[in-house]
Amino acid sequence: MGLADQGQLPNNPQHPFTPTLNVSAWEQELASEPDASFLLSGIKEGFKIVDVDNQSLNPAEVEVEHYRSATSQPALVEKQLRTALVQGHYEMVENKPTLVSALGAIPKSDGNVRLIHDCSNPSGKALDDYAEKINVRYQKVRRATSYLMQGCYFAKINLKSAYRSVGLHPSQFQSTGLK
């Protein structure tokens, strides 16, 4: 029996999309960027990862079973999902999404798990297969190290919450389901 069946998860109908980022700060920061319009639209309304208007890209109905890493430790997984729901990172829906992806759970040193929402399976029908492929070029480590000097200080930054700060457009929810 899942959490929803037990009545332990909130139904959180907060949409239309509510941005969690400071939009005016991003408008100033991105003012001279060539992709400002695209980025600001995503920040304000949530990003679109699948073109739902393009019929050739609309995903077929798919449901993938969770990985053993998630099913073998249900209490830890449910705890993480409950927290994510309360924080608004996931939302309960009434109708089954078109794409229901697998969930994995990677053990962490503090005894918790890191949830992995795997959008790469099954091959040919996964969310990743419907997303537009864009080639990007990352900075090289050599460039980063060119800024280092003797006596530099460093700090470790926990990006756990940063990955959840940019939302999805509500039109994308049918393609990003979990069970």
C-alpha cells in the first residue's frame, strides 16, 4: 500500500506554476543575455522539456517499475517523497500521467537516500527520448584552475536544494510521473 492510499500525502494543487526564484533579480541578471527571454519564461512559468504541441514528440503511455534500490528500502524512499511533496517538488495528481518513470534510491553516508527519477528508460519511449537534444559545452577544469592562486580559500556548497529551484511548466506534468 502506498502513501497516497494511506492518506499520508497532501494534495497540493498550487498551479498555475508559482516561481520559487526571485524573478526581478533574474530579470536584472539576464538583461544582456541572448537567451534571456527563454530563461525568464522558464523561471516565471516553469520550463518545458517536451513539446506537447508537437504530436510527433508526444510520449506514448509508459509505466516503468522502480529499481530494486527503491523498493528494498521503502521507508527511506517514502520519507524523501513525503518531504518533497510538502516542499512542493512533487504534486499528487488524480489521473495517471502518460509517462511514469522509474525511481531509484542511492544510499548516502548519513543513512538517508538520494532519490533518482530516471527519465532514461525504456529506451525509445523514455522522457529523455522526447526531449530536444541540445549540445552544450562546459568549461574545462583547466580554466577553473587558472583562477586559483596561492592563499585562496574554498568552501563546500551543498547543491541539494538548488536542483529543485527551477520548476517544470504544468503542461509537462503528464510526462514526468512517478508511482
